[in-house]
Amino acid sequence: MAGKRKTADQDLRAEILRLIQEPKYRPLDKIEIADALGYGAARRNEVRRVLRDLEQAGEIARIRKNRYVLPDAADLVTGTLSVHEAGYAFLTNEKPGQSDLFIAAENTGTAMHGDRVVARIIRGAEFSRARKPRAEGRVIRILTRANETIVGTLQQTRNFFYVVTDDPRLVHNIYVQPSSINGRQPRVGDKVVVRLEAWESRHVNPEGKIIELLGPRTAPGVDILSIIRKYHLPVEFPHAVLEETSAIPETVTADAIDGREDLRSQFIVTIDPDDARDFDDAIHVEEIKGGWQLGVHIADVSAYVRPGSALDREAQRRGNSVYLPDRVIPMLPERLSNGVCSLNPHVDRLTHSVFLQFDRNGRMRQSRFARTVIRSAHRLTYKKAFAILKSPARDELGQRLHTAWKLAALLRKKRFEHGSLDLDMPEVKVVVDKKGKPIRFERVENDESHQLIEEFMLAANEAVARELKNRGVPAIYRVHENPDPERLGEFREFVLAHGIRVGDLTHRAELQKLLASIAGTAEEHPLKIGLLKSLKRARYATAPLGHYGLAKPNYTHFTSPIRRYADLEVHRALAERDLARRTSRAVPQLSAIADHISATERNAAEAEIDAVKMKKLEFFESQLEARDPQVFDAVVIDVRNYGLLIELPEILLTGLVHVSTLADDFYIFSPAQRRLVGRQRRRSFAVGDKLRAHVARVDQFKRQIDFAIADLRPDQNRTHRQRRK
């Protein structure tokens, strides 16, 4: 029955589009469209439903008097709104290859950041008043609200209560009427969850109802709980999932091993972060005649998580694990993620293995795939592996690791020769105490131990993608499409503004040259961030579109099925490639999964970044409260007329040194040189200058931090003159 209705809707959809696309079509409402198609009153609900679906999909648009047209015919654009903290916004056009729209603050209406909206073009790019010409628009309809609930901090004026949202891009405060929740009355300074009510007029603030009280903003654990609520992260597993999981054996049974290739006698190791609790990849490398043999062994999660089961449905819903400073929100229950699926040392584990042979020049000669069983010989941390690689080999483990690095270094060299972009950036891990309070930061460098694992995982992912594509097996690929030349042109202007000479960045060689030239400089981090914003975002898709950043025509995700649902689906596709009748999912179903897990991945990444930023601000806020600010090394990454933008390399945190705090002189901004120059002493500040700085102010609401330079001494003459005035 459902199939018949779906077919009928598709036919009606085609009829409606055919009608609206006719050259002589005049805008009609839903009743007129039903009449024009010969649908009587009894079938008008079908027409209404399909019109609504077409509008939601952005294929048609509704104009005044609820009449329907093609969007282009009425200068309408459908897309997602990205609001800046200042109030203006950009509308990302859903049509591939079409430019974004600029939306002035007064033209956003009641739309909020992340909403899917329809906007009318009110000024073409040729009439743009902006420095970079861009068409301007006005929001005329909200199709989908991004947030039904919003997290923020309760505040109060003399006459009313309001909530300041945690996301600065939600620029409006929300009026509320606090009422008791679970026997407690919300107080000013509490973190709360607000359910938004209908917001009809931009001339008044939105209103909402407090539905959850998280606790005082400064109470232990409330900050991370607010992140969990803000990004709608699932914490508890449903009862049906836990029941299914409890039936899974905690150890590998003899029946499970039956029919698998036995690799338990091989010298296989895992290399992971110090605090990792789930290990889903292991390696072994041997030097053979004429080259190398690489084995990449990945936890066979598909042996335990069956398609359509409650466990599978929950894993798909979550899409991926989320890593916050004080906890992991796993995709799979702990019994699997840290137990029988985790490749712990000295125990039997089920794996899916990729065997690759390389010649002396690093060219892959042969690939093979098998369901296997392993027993890891060593659990190495990155720090321990790095120490072994930096010292002479003293035992079998050292010899194996040095052999592995010889191959990994060769693969890495060849990858960059073939055009891969070095977009790796250092990470900073926030170390917290038992109460979740940040106590220090650890900078994680992409050293040889990380690069070794990275190259082998890339090789395995590429080999699996090639195998699936060549076999014509429906699968999910990891794709990174070619960038928009216009965006790269804008990025080139940004680079030139930093005083760096650069060629045409639409040529991959020029991008590689730029990345090599800024490596290790003060500009590296901000320019790499700028480049990443100029490139398209990697996503999941059912078409093997290749990976621009890696310069690979075939790429997928296969190596982390414990924490990514995409990899689990790829495991299933690879396992079933030889079956006469595959049970793998149909392409439309896979495509829907790919879109969903692309969205959950973006959501998780934003949550992780937000949580780390919050902990960094908390760290400096506590220093201000203790009146004992720590002095850090800093580097100037940009100079503006209002001050210096600096970065603390040790923490990877940017902040502002406002010009008013430069008390040793009166500083003048030189736009041509991008410098601040002191009028009396002629001291200057420019990009790349190294400083010593301490925190001066923290704004948790705006997520901003100001610094002051530690070694500045006030100009006594200037102070005396100011007093005389």
C-alpha cells in the first residue's frame, strides 16, 4: 500500500512540475492547480500534500496569495541561513553552482541561524554595495526551524526575565516567564533549556518557555550538559538496544571464528591516543622481496550489529561518537565499543582485514580483503610509538615499527607528490579534573607516530573504495568535491592582504606551494583556517566523486566502524561484494543515510569545537577570578585599527589586544603596512611579532577573550598629559 502511494505521489509530482514549467503558466493556488490537473474535491488533499513536499524540497515556491511558481521565475532562492553575530546573514543556495545571497540584518525577518528559508533577490550582484559583489536578498518564508529548543543563561531586568542564548549567532534574547521546575524556581545565572514559541514579528523579541533547568552556570558539569542539550546529543541508550547488547557474548566464541582467516600468530599492534578506550584499527607490516606487505585490521562491528536491529537503528540515528573534554558519547554501547569490538591486546577479536602489497617505489601492486580473527600483541600509545621511532630498534617491536615507518614515509611522500594538500593542523586537548574543571592543555602534534597510522588508514580506505567502485557495489563514499574558483579567488585576496605573494590558487600546485611557504610561520594557523572555509566540506555520498584534499579519485571511510556509522555500512558492502544476491541497501536508502550521517558529523564537530572553546574560556575566567593570570607566549596574526589579533600557540586560542590597552604610547594604524605604530617611541606591532600576554577580560556570552601585553610600561608623559586635561 505504501509503495502504491509513493508511486502515485511521484506521478502527481511530475504532473505538477510539468504544469508549472509550461511557458504560458500563470501562478495558481492549490485549488486551481488541482482543477487544472483534473483532480476533483475528493483528491485535493493529495495535491496539497505533494505541493507541500515540493515546496519543502525547494523545487517550487509559494508567493503572495499562496500561489505557486518556479523559484527562478520569481527571483526566489531556497537555502540555509548562516547568521553572523552582528545580525547580517548569508543564505547558502541549495542549487549546485549557484552563488550565496547576502541578507542584511533588517531583511532576515524572524529567521534565525540555521533555519531553512526562502529569500527573494532584491538587488543583483552588479548593484551590490559590498566590497565583494554579491546578490542581496530578503527572507520571505521560513520552511524549517533549525531549533525547537535553545540553551542559554537566565537574566533579569527590572520588568522582565530573558534568556541570553549560548550561541552568539542567535542574536535575539528570548523573553520568558520563569516557573517552578521539579520543585525549584529558576534563578538569574542559571543555565536553562527554552522551547521557542511561534515568533511572528521582528519588532518584538521571540518568547519561549523554560522546559529544563540545568543549574547555575558555574556549577560543575553544567557547561558540558548545556553543550549536550544545545546540540541535541543522545546520552542514554534505549532499553531495546541495551537488551540486544546484553545478549552479545563478551568474548569471541569458537563459532564466530569458524570460516575466518586466522591471523592470531602474526605480530599485530594497535597505536592510539594515551586515553583511548576503544581500539578499532591494528596494523602489521613486513618487508618482503621487492617491497612491503601491509595488513590493516579493522574491528568487525558488522559481525555484531545486524541491519535493521534496534542496535543498528540507534547507531544510524547517532551517526557517530562525540568526543567532549570530560566524556565520550559513543555510537555503540560500551559493551561493544570498549568490549568485544575493541582490539584490546592479548585477546581474540573479529576483524575485517585489508592486505596490500607495495613495490620499492611505494606503488600498490595487489590488494586482498578477508574476514579474519586477530590477537593484538601490543597496545601502543602515540607517545610510546614516537619514542620507539626516535631511538634505535632494540627488539622485535622496535624493528617492526621502524619497518612500518619506512613504508609510511614513502607513502606520505608519494601522496604529496600526487597533489595531496597538507591541511593537518595541531590540536589542543583540554585536560580536566574529576569535576570537569580545566587544569591544563596538551598540544597534540602530527608527529611520525600519527603519520604512520594516518598513511596506512588512507591506503586501506582508498583500496576499499576502489574495490567497491570496480565491483559496482552500492556503497557510501567519503567525498570532497572540487572547490568553487570564486571562493578560492576570495581566499587569494585574503592571503595577499597578509603580505604573502601567491599565484592562481585554482591550480593545485600553487596551493601546495602556499601551504609549504607558510609552514611553521605565524600566519599558518589563520591562513589554513581561511583555506578550509574556502573549500567545500567533506561529506558522505553514494557516488564516488573523489577527494580533492587528498587528491584521490577513490576514497571511503572503512577504518573506524566503532565510532562512525559510514564505516559500518562500508564493511557490510565489502563483505557482500561476492554474494550472488546481495542484501545490501538500495541506493536511495543509502543516499538518505549518507545525508543523515553527514549532518550528524557536522553537528558532532561543532559540539566538540564549542566544548573545547568553552573550557578554554573557563580556564582564563578562573585565572581572572584568582587575580593570578598566567603569562603565555603569543604571536600577532592580524593587525586592525582597533587592536591586535593574537594567538596563543600553546593553546591554539585567538583573542584581541585592544588598542586602548597599549598604554605605553599612542598608536596609529598604518593600513598599507598593516602595523600599529607608536607616535612617540615608534614601537610597532606587525603580523608575526612575538609577544608575552595575559588574560584581561572574558566574555562567556559572546565567547570572546581579550588579552593584555605583559611587558608594556605606561608612557609617563602621556599619563601626565591626560591628567592635566
